[in-house]
Amino acid sequence: MISAAADLRPVLTDPVASRLPGTTPEFELLLDCCAKRLASSLSKCTWSFDPQQHDWKFFITLAEHHGVTPLVYHSLTPHFDRLPLPDSALLREKYEENARKTLWLTGELIRAQRHLEVCGIKAMPYKGAVLAQTLYGAVTERQFGDIDILVRPEDVGAAKDALATAGYRPTIRLNPRQERAFIQAGYECPFDGPAGAHLVELHWRILPRFYSVDFDMAGLFEKAEWSTMHGCSIPTLCPDDLLLVLCVHAAKHVWAQLSWLCDIAELARSQPIDWDAVWQRASSLGIRRIVILNLLLAHDLFGSVLPIPIQQWLETDRTCQILKVEILRIITLGLPYDTESLAYFRLMIRLRERISDKARFLWRLIWSPGIGEWSAVQVPEWFFPVYHFVRLGRLAKRIGGLFATGTVRL
């Protein structure tokens, strides 16, 4: 067993970006910027780069895509005199644009949170502004574009009404029977506001039910910690729970943004993590492999040393090294990954270490109708169970295209 009091913070080692095959100079610089920024509070590291070797407009676009504009901006600010003036000005403009957006979203978060509290609803913001302040000290130092709020499943209806009083309306329109099925099988509902679409995401589960990662939502609320944001006291996930939540979120999206791994690396470095408790929770949820992979990827991309427990846990699952190589290739080459393809769902199954979780994933995926089925066929409420067979029919039709395309859209 590993003591929670042990010093497990990672430190910066030599940059590893140049050792990753197939990367562009811009992607390598992006990795070095993230590594330098994440390590800045631990040590001063020597760092040099040749401004003439980079396509700066492409680099800035890449930073935006990966959600790391603030990290890149602060890493490069001391070197602005070496960058072409139009490009340094563009990077500063992107940073300030993100700062204005995140400050506005933070104001909206506090307003929505107050509406929920007035209605007596337990709500817990996570990711977004709360994560930015927790990990980087200010909401402007992380790139995000919406507001994520957790509620208990039984409070979804009341939370929707409360958000309506704040001027937000559900993007998805469902009848009462569909709504009940959606809450049972889904995990989030996006809301449109006066300033744009999909500004608020109301979550009552961490992942859709078919992923078979069944977090104890009541437990998340019970262990919540409190932070103060602009004079408002806001509950948020405790560090142990936050680590697990961030790991499954990154895996669900096949690590498409470097920012998610930056968050995980910084959380592991800067927050008090009880690694024994994390291991026990990850074991009960069947996500040990996912947790190990996230910290392995952060290590390989940003050069941080793995916490000692992760090094020991890695010995229990050799498959992680195989998966790590595949995922690094996806990340470094920027390969598009269709999250509705057969390859995606095969990867999601391989990320699980227990056969029972793999089987539950497949069963729930096959047997859980959703918005696609409800839109394809309209049936009376009393005939609602027929949607299970509509789901099977649609799957069979799409699988038929496998021989022609090599992929399956589910």
C-alpha cells in the first residue's frame, strides 16, 4: 500500500516531443510549451527553439484545436521578441479572446448556479471555470467553451425548470416518455442561451450508461469540496474523484485534445491525491487501465515522471503499453477518429480490463435505443419498447455497410 502522504508529484524531465515519431515541428513545440508551463512552479528549465523552423499561423491554430492557448501563450511570452510581430500579436489576440470568453462564461456559471440553489437543487459545476481555477489559479488560464453542471438524476426535471428561469432552453426536445428513457440511458442535456447554442451542459451521469462506468453520483456529491469563485461558494469534485472523471472523459474522446492530458498531469502534480483510494475506486469501476493510460500518455508527451504508484500498477497490466503506443500515434499524427465507427467501439472495449465490463458495454450498446431511434420511427407511448428492436434493425443495416467501407456508424 502507498501512503497518501508520500511525495508523489511528478517533475519535468528532458523534453520527449522530439523522440516521438512522425510529429511536425509545430506539434513538438506545442508539447514543449505545455511541458514547460506545467513544470514552471517546480523548477526552471532551459528551453530553446528556432523561430524560423515553424509555421506560426499553423502553430496557433494547433494550440486552439488542442485547447492549450493559455499554456502556450505564457510559455512563449518571454520569447515574443523572437517571433514575427504579426504572429505574436495573433497569439496575444487569441489569448485575450479566450480570457474574455472564459470570464463571461464564469459569470453565467455563477448565475445558473444561483438559480439552481434558489430552487433547492444540489448542483456541482465541474470542468470549465472551476477546473481552471483549481489547477491554474484563474479562470482565464484554461481554454473552455461551455458550462458543465452535475445534478442527481432525480433532479434533472427540476434543474431544467430552474435553468429556464435563467434564460436557457434544452437543445433537445423530447416527449415525457422519451425524457424518462433519455435520463435512464443518457448522461447530459445541452442548453441554448441568449448568447448562443450549447452554452450549458446539464449532466446527471459522467458517461452514457452504455459505457458501463457507473459512478456513484450520490457519493460524488457527498465527498464534494468547496471553492470560492467571484465571492460565490461553489461545490466541486474532490481531487480523487476529479482525477477519475477527467481520465474517463479523455478516454471517451480518444484524447483528441492535449488540454485534457495537461489537466490530468497538473492535477496529479499539484493536488493531494490519495493514490490508494484512487486505485480502489478505479478497480471497483473497472477503469484501472484507463487511469494508467492517461498518466502514461501525460508522461510520454510532457516528460513528467510517473507517480510511484502508477509505476507499480503498470506491472499488473502489460496491455497498457501496447495501447499507449497506438494512442500516441493517434494523438501525435492528429489522426481523425470517428467516435461512431467500429474501430472506436473496439478501442473502448480494449480499454476495459474486466470481461464483465466488456460484455455489459456491448449489451447496453446494442440494446439501448436513443434519439436516433426515436427520430427514425414514431410510435405511441404504450408501444415504446419496440424501440429496442428498431435499434437492432438500424444496427443490422449499418453493419451491412462494413464490407464496403470497413467502418460501422452506430
